[in-house]
Amino acid sequence: MGLLSPLAVTGVVRVWRMAAASGHVVIACDKFKGSLTASEVVEAIRAGIAAAAPEREVRAVLVADGGDGTLAAAESVGFRHVPVTVAGPTGAPNVSGYAVRAGVAVVEMADACGIVHLPGGVKAPLTATSRGLGEVLAAALADPSVTSVVMGIGGSASNDGGAGLLAALGARLLDADGRELPDGGGALVGLASLDLTGLNPRLREVSLTVACDVNNPLLGESGAVAIFGPQKGAGEAERVVLEAGLARFAGLVTEAMGRDDTRLPGAGAAGGVGYAAQAVLGARMRPGVELVLDLMGFEELCRGASLVVTGEGSLDRQTLLGKTPAGVAKAARAHGIPVVAVCGRSLLAAEDLAASGIAKVYALTDLEPDPAVCMGDAARLLRDLTARVATDWL
């Protein structure tokens, strides 16, 4: 019997359950933020399935959307980790690295200079820099085997338009006295000249793809500062400075490149790193989960599968805008495989879930209504919850 669309008939769960009678189970999950890493989520789900359906084969991959966890996901399928010490978001040394396999390198902004590396968690909207991302990218470019780079830019701390990224790759940003400009978006208001002639020559030889789920332009009311500045600690006065600095920077980039790319979709991602990556480095943007799933070999993993289990900490409106569960469901649906999601909590209506391709959601709050207990005892609850999934579907 062929697999049926979950929207094709009534009695959805019963029909899917018949379809899921044989074949392996694929686990493809992101972290439960604040309680479990993606690896811990996968192991808890694996244990739950083993408890209820010990005979069923399980294949698992870690999934990320281009933010934190992207490196770990690549390394979970055989990419080799190469450690690199780079500048963290405030310039302090941070041990990061890149992952490489068969000519493809993966770099992650969150791991290099993301918001999780702010000393003491204190946000630095005017001085945080993307330099660390440029340094780890430069290290990957120094590997002669690398012919393409995947760059995850989620989880950023900076609002510098990618100026730090470019500086680490050989660009020179100078003030009116010809001195190197300090790092950070706040300093860009004093930018007098931009020299791109010293950019790393390997950039002309290597293809660069950015994992990004943001379509915002660089400037304006939908731009990097207006939309994402507050979550990086920028108050009203700081946002005025940052917007002026980005406009100044973009004007000089436009002059150097001969075109205005400030309105490109994704230019406002990661405090403007999406702008520098596209306008100067010639990067191509792709949805984060889609790109990571390709790296994971998800299509091959799905061949012969009877069920896909995905999930993340919270299913909400953001999930539908390209987060891991929606991306996994879309990819699995192309193979006619039913998808269930596990989560800490779900705020999505049934029609939203159906439209996303998720057949059913299982939430920790189904077992334990206290959110604090769900956070503190997430692994045990997730094992118990997934045993229920296995009983229902396998």
C-alpha cells in the first residue's frame, strides 16, 4: 500500500498508522532551548522508541537552522572538526572551529562570535563584532581541499553590517585620519573609506552559501537594526547610531561594488552579515534547515522510512517560518512519509500543523503541566512521551 497524504482522507492517524507498519524511524530534531541539546533530544527519543518498539530500527541526525548547533550537526554525520581560536563578540579570544568533509567546510557564527559568547551575558550592541566569523572563514579558506563553504549566521550578537567579517578577510575600514576603525557597529558612523582590494583571494575560488531564514533588508523600518537591534540590547538612542553607521557603511560598499544591494532579501540577517556576504563576498542565500538537511543526507536517510520524528522546544508561529520541524516536515512530505513532532509546548492550531505537514504533535506539557518541571526534567519526560509516539504509530 502506498503512503497517503495526511490531508487526503479522514481518520488521519489511523491511515498513517497503517502506513507506518514497517520500515525504520528517522529522528531529525533540533535542541530544546534551555533544557536539552539536539544530541540529548535525539538520545531521549531513541530511548523512548526502544522502550515501546525495541525491534524497530532507528536512524538519527541532529538538525539546525543555521544558528547554534549547525557545526555539531555537520560533525554528527562525519565532518571533521578543525579547532580555530578567533575573536569572540567583544574581541576576547574564543575557541571555535570549522567542520570539513569532501571539500565542503561548515562555519557557524553562533559558535565563533555569537550572542552565547558575550562575557557574562552582557549585551554589547555598539561594540560587538562579526570579526570572529571572518577569522574562522579565513581558516577554512586556508585549507586547500576546501572548494565550498556553508556559513550559518544565526545567533549573532553584532550589528556591524558584516564589517568585522570583511576586516578579518583583508578589507580595510579607515576613519578620516586614515586609521583602522575600531570593531563594532557603533564605530561605523566614523567610517571614511573602505578598501576591498586586499580581500582574501581564495574567495574568488570557493563558493559560499549562507544558511539564513531571514528576508529583511539591511536598512529601514524592516532592517537589521529596527527589527533585531532590541534583542541585541540596542535601546532607542543606540539604534539611531547603529542605523546611521550601517547607512554609512552601505554607501561605501555600494560605491566600491557599483551596485546597491541593501534591499536584497536577507541583507539584514545577523546584524547585516547577510549584506556583506551577498554584496561583497558573492554568497548565495538558502533556507537554513533546507541547507542543513542537504548536508545531513536527509533524502537518503528517508528512503524506506515509515515515520519521521522531529521537534524543538517550542512549536509556535516562528516554527512555520522555516524552523527545524517545518523544514523536516516539508522534506519528509516529498517522500510521502508521515511526520510527528515532539516539543516542550505547542502554541499552534490544528490547521497550522496540517498545513505544515505535521500529522500530530506530542508536547511535554501533555504529561506535565508545570513548565518549570518540563524544563528541569525534560529528558525523562521526552523518553516517556516518545514511548507514547511509538505505541501510537509503530
